[in-house]
Amino acid sequence: MGVGGLVLPSMFGKVIAAEELSSAIDVAVKKALADAAMNAAKSAGASYCDVRVGRYLRQFVITRERNVENVVNTESTGVGIRVIANGAWGFAATNDMTKEAVAKAAGQAVAIAKANAPGQSAPVQLAPVTGVGEVSWRTPIVKNSMTVPIKDKVDLLMGVNAAALDAGASFIRSILFLVNEQKYFASTDGSYIDQDVHRIWAPMEVTAVDKATGKFRVREGLSAPMGLGYEYLDGAASGKTVLPNGVIVYGQSYDMKEDAVAAAKQAMAKIKAPSVKPGKYDLVLDPSHTWLTIHESVGHPLELDRVLGYEANYAGTSFATMDKLKANFQYGSDKVNIVADKTQPGSLGAVSYDDEGVKTKKWDLIRDGKLVGYQAIRDQAHIEGKTASDGCAYADSWSNVQFQRMANVSLEPGKAKLSVADMISNVEDGIYIIGDGSFSIDQQRYNAQFGGQLFYEIKKGKITQQIEDVAYQIRTPEFWNGCAGVCDASDYRLGGSFFDGKGQPAQVSAVSHGSSTARFNGINVINTARSLG
Amino acid sequence: MSILSEAQAKAILTKVVGFSKADECTAQLIGAIRGNVRFARNDVSTAGITDNIELSVQVAFGKRIGTATINQFDDAALERVVRRAEELAKLAPENPEFMPAVTKQTYMKTDTFSASTAGIDAAYRAKVATDSIGPCRAEKLIAAGYLEDQAGFVAFMNSKGNYGYQTSTSADYTCTVRTEDGRGSGWVGHNVQDVANFNAGEDIRVAMRKASASAEAKALEPGKYTVILEPAAAAGLIAFMMFFFDARSADEGRSFLSKKGGGNKLGEQVYGPQVTMFTDPAYPGAAVLPWDDGDNLPRKKMPIIQNGKLVNMNYSRFWSQKQGKPEQAQFGNIIMEGGTKSTADLIRTTERGILVSRTWYIRMVDPQTVLLTGLTRDGTFYIENGQIKYPVKNFRFNESPVIMLNNVEEFGKPVRVKSDESDMVMVIPPMKLRDFTFTSLSDAV
């Protein structure tokens, strides 16, 4: 349905010892398991079978103030088998890593498919894929987060927390969240694909409390989850951007301690900041904020499974119906160019092959403001009139079935040279928003409401003061048609989510969204302050 | 394999705890068979089954904790997992807030297992799909739905003599029905522990009626309205509020339950006098495990809100000790008291108002006041003079459940519901509320 917040580690699998974090299952073993499953499925009557042998490693270091609350290593290993039999899908998964167990699971998957086949109105149609034989790929990381000593990670977070508290924060919660998905995909198309995917996230939440007034405010970190190794936390100067109001934001490298100190000061300032006057404003949105608006109002509505109604019971459908694609619906202004990309370096969604064994790519969704494409996988492509999948299938575990998930969906930078300062200098009455906050959107992706972390009033081309209690409400097409400019590529940065939720049973996926700072004219801003008496 | 008998589970746990050389050791087994069928566009889209069992071992040396897990059960594997947990504990820093494992506890009996739910197979799931799709096809409506069933067990043992074993089942059915032209949408949900009385063919009629009746929706101006929230619509707001019932956050001054100047609002009139809420692990039809997930403290019936006064919050063991409070289990379920009226009865006594079938994508806007935003979905209707007059376009709301529960006109008869926002088992009444704040219209159907 959308991106989630911080999640406890218990939902991600079993917990393992540190020494296992640098190991992997032998490829020959994975191939033997996959062949056993595919042979059993074919013998039972499957016309197609794919097998995913997965080992999902995660490490969490969880702290609050001056305490380490937990250090957890988790592993989830098993095999998921998907088949088509009698024209219907069936799926079964087991954590028993023996040939006998996976063969049995393959038989269960075929039985499930056959049980559902009589009620089907039409057989499943798969867009063709040519087998690629045995291939492998790895996220191009510099430092494997899993092998960095626990002590270094604890020292980092304790230093971050101390810096925030010394700078005046009342509380801080900081976390390191490290992911390694070791994914092996095999199918009866003739592919055996071994991929080693790495991701990192370092969220924090800094709280300031004013006991006299009873007010409290939170400023979350301005980092992004990334498809990078531990090098992301080096805090390199090349990763920093100082915005016109002095706020520091981050690109390919994050200085967590610096951000914690700033967060403490800004959280305290939020308590005293004046409340926004509701009305229409021109918004200047930093990429640390815009990623979430792109995600909810473009990424999701242009997922073909939603457009077709496959998500009608949970995540919802889409206003961007197929007739709008045929008519090249004016989704946004001519400044709006939005691409889907499963190959973007450093992004959360980057892989070489998706979870259906389809080679990944970059493609257009919106060009010069016009709707030109969706995100589709193998069993949907024919409905859109296409002969190939876009390569955006994903499953968050060996135990869940793969389905269509959002690629990295990003707003391209403006082609003309335009800095953030120049953009702001032309705004008469606006609000500058940095960081993502509250978010909610309807089931067809029309009406959305977004908050943020930091809000600054703009008057006559100048940033005047920090303000609070801001949320803006949009109707998606009007919002994107109100896009009056996008800064150039020098300002381009990624944001993203580790926890984009969708599907039943619910699955999460990690996805990035890039943009440069962008301006949107005439947007409705509400005041969110209330009193409980 | 995934549901071990008590004897099988106890034998494994006894061995594991016996292997440990740490100051203390807690072992837990969790196993489940989960089945599902998903359908959309009047066809089954996916169906599957997952079989999994895991053993986790947590040990402590002083205030250093380590945890490891394995899914093999021969003696060598069991000893290996204990040694791994011990190694991790020796690497971990001390946690000043460490709490030792609990000693032997006495747990109440709770009825969490149903043979009929455990007996669900692929044919049953396929029938649920066809029972949902068939009537929709016949009336040119489009069904998208989901059934998930689960049968499993949990068993734990620690080196201080505490032990527990329990089996449980659950089934959750939801279905959204849309008109072919996409102008109407209805929904039905049925969350149960025992499927003996579940009939998808009957439930689907509710969603079909709402789908047909919600087409031709008219636009009303956003603003403050008297609303009737059906239990499924109210559950999302209540569930979200319950995430913020932590006593420590309140005492630290960062919760809507914090008191100006320090401390929390225990004993204060936070809600309207009609509001009474409690937790009860043995509540008929909504029973949960008799211990909590974190420390295996025994759950018991406990009031949370009485006639609008806050009488209990969630306390961690550490915070209980620090505040000099007796230890208590985390809430396992939420039961709200109500009346005897149905939603239809509440409509009959409403002069003007909005009926909300379901709420959607609820998110926190301001934790200071628990201001939540979200939308109505799948059946929103205008009520006039005790009757549903016409369907209305969906609204976005910006409302605090605290303010909402101070504006209660009347509660109806509570029913078990599952919120999109939480896995907690909830029993929630339909609610008639005045001055509910809608801030904009949505074109979504």
C-alpha cells in the first residue's frame, strides 16, 4: 500500500552468528536443488516452473540515547517454487533444503495450480524469455557492511547519539540496517542466475521536548537508504550539499554525526517555529522530500497490476487507466520527465535480472509531461500489448511469490542550468520543504497529503523563517501539471524506502527515487496543529 | 512437520536449555503452515502454501545478550545454535536496561485453536475463490479478494523454569467488488480463529450490494459531519492510536498521553464517558496467546480505558521497574465495549450524517495530538432522516482519535475486525460520532 516506517527485526527471519555473514551457499548446491524442483514439477504436469533459492541476511544495530538496545543478525533461507499447470499459477515454499523436500514442494505447487485451474477464465500467458544459462551479478559495493566489525558500528552510533544529546536533543534513536540478499533464480526457460544484492540504511529520530509547554518535536535523519556498501557512511565531502538556508543534505555519502547535531538544533527550533497560515503556496521541494511524492503519485499509479485491478482488494487500482496511456494523457507539465530504471547504480532496486529472470533496463513512463508507459511483468505484458516484460518482478523472501513491484522511478533533472538558489529567488510566496514526513494517498492515487521534516517560508524570493504544522494536499494530475521547473543535474539526489508495502500476503520492497529540487505552483497547504484541550 | 506436538517441542527445548553454559538461556520454537489464495479480475491470480519452523535461542552473560536461530533439530545442530548465541552475547556491549528472564509463570487457558481452520486445504481455498467470483460474474461485477489461513504452534522454555506451549489458528478473508465501469466499489472482511461459520458465498453479497449502491456518487463539501464509522472503518484509527500507548514515551514527554509539566495522564479523563476499553486474552472469539511476545509475561484481563478515564498503558519490564510498577504483559488484544445496536440501527436514528464503510492509508500527521490523516473507501453514503439517501464521493479526513472519542454520540454492537494498520486482534463497535473532520474530496472509487 505504501512505504512503512521503522520495523522491528523479528519479522525478517531467524537470527544467526556473525561469522556466517560473509558466507554463501555453493552455487552447485543451489543448482541441484533447482533442478530437483523443476524436474519434479514437470513430472507432475507443470508447463512452466521457476525456482528461487534464497538466503536473506540482515543485521541490525539498534540504539537509543547512550544505550545499545540490541545487535541482531538474521538469516532466512529456503526455496520458493512457482509453477504453471493446466494454465493456472501454483506456489509452494519450504525451508527444508533437501532435494526431497523441494521436490515435494514442487508437487504441492502443481496440485494447487490444478485445484484452481477449473475456475480460470483464461490460461496464464507469459511474455517469452530466452534462457541465459549460468550467470552471476553483485551490487558494486566497496565495503561489505556485513563484515565490518560490530564494534565499529556500535562506536559510530554511540558517537552519533552523544553528539545529538550534547547539541541539546532530549532523545535520539539511531539504527543501522544492513541487508544482503543472496538470490538464485532458475527456470525451465534455461536460466540459472546467481545475484548478491547489498543495501544499507542508517535512520535516526531526534526528539526535542519542552517540558514547560509540553510541546515536543521530532526531526528524522536526512539520509536515504541506498544500494551501497558501508562506504555510504564515510561522510565524504563529495556527498554533501549545503542548501541556500544552510541545511546540509546528502547524496552518495552520509555524515551521520553531522546530521545528528543539525537534527538536534532543528528539532528545538521546530518547537518555537510559528505555525503556517493555510492557503495556496508555490512549493520548492528538496529531493529528500520529493522522492516520496514521486513514489506515491507516479510510481504506484503506473504499476500495471494496479491499473488492471490485480491490487484492487488491498493496495488499490489506478486513475492512470489504459485509455489514458493510449491518449498520452497529460500527466504533468512539459518539465516533467519520469523514468523507471532497474539498473541505476547506488539505487535500492538495482539488479541485473528481476525475480522472473528478465534482464533489467531503463524505460520512460512520462516524457514531456505525457504518459507513455507502465511497469509490467511477464504475465501482464500481453494485456498492455507488449511482447516483453519490463523486468520488475520481485519477491521479498523465498517464502513469498514474486509479483510486479515498482522499479526505481525518478524525475529527470532539468536540461537548462538552474540552481536551487536561482529557483527560490523567483518565488514570491512559497514554502521550501526538506525531508519526508507524513504521507497518505487514496486507492486510485488521486488525492494525496504530504508533510516533511523542515519547512521554510519564502517571501519575495528570500527564505525568511522556519515554520511548522505544514502539510500539502494534491490531486495528482494538477500537482504534476503545476511543476514549474526542475533544477539541473548538479542537484540530483536519491531518496527511497526499504519498506514499500504491497500485495497479499503483504510484501515489502526497497526502491529509490531520484530528482533535483523542483518547484510546484499553487499547491493547497493546510495547518495541522490541533489542541486536545 | 510444522506443528510439533507438545511432547516433541518440550523434548527439543529441554535439550537446548541443557546445552547452555550462559547465566541464562531462553529457547523458543515457532512453526506454521500458511496457505493462501488470491483472486482479481474474477480469476485466481496466485495461490500458495508455506511451511516453516524455527528455533531461536537467547542467552545472557550478565547484561550481554546474544540470539541465534536454526532450523535443524539433531543434537549437534541444537548444541551449535546455543554456542553461536553464546559467542554473540560475548561480543555485544552491556545493555544497562537489560532485564533477566522471568521465573516460572502461571498462564490462563485461552482457546486459540480450531480444527476446522487447521483442516483448510487447496480445494477449500479454491472454493472460497469460486464462491466469491461466481456471484460477481453472474451480476457483471468484478471481484478481487484474498483468503489466508494459518495453523501453527509456539513453545518456549527458559533456564529459570518457565515454559509454555500453545497451538493457534487464524483465517482472514477480504474481498473488494467493483462495478464493470469502475464507478462503484464495495468491500467485505471476515477475520476469525474458527472458520466453521464462515461462508464466502454469503459474505460476498455485502460487498456486491455496496459496489452497486456506491455508483453515481455525489460530491459533498468537505467539513465537519456526523459520521457512522462501521467497525472496519473505526478499527484503523483505534489501532493507530494504540501504537502510542507506551508509558515510557508518555513519561518522557513525547506522547499525546504526556502531561504538561511532566508525567502521564493515567487516571485522567482523556476520552468521552462512553469509552471503555480492555484487553482480555481469553475473550470469546478473539482469544490470543496467554503470554506476551517479548518476555513471556502472563496476559490477563486488564482495563485500559474506563468511562473515558485512562487506567492502563503499556509498560516494558524495564520501565515498570524504574517507575515502581508491577510488571504486566503487553496488550494482546483490544476489546471496546459498545451497545446492542447494529450499524443499520444507528443509521435509523441519524438525522444527517455520513456512513463510512472502510478507512484507508491512515498515517500520523502530528504525534503531539495523534492527528491522523486517511481516506474513506469502498462505500461512503449520505444519511438523511434515518435513511441512506445516496452515495457520496470519498473524503480525506484529518482527525485525532482522541478528539473523535470525545465526540461520541453512540456505540453499536462490537464485532471482531482486523485493521489494515495492525495485526492486533480487535473487537470494535460501529460508532456514531459528531464533528468528524473531512478536509478534502477524493475522486477515487
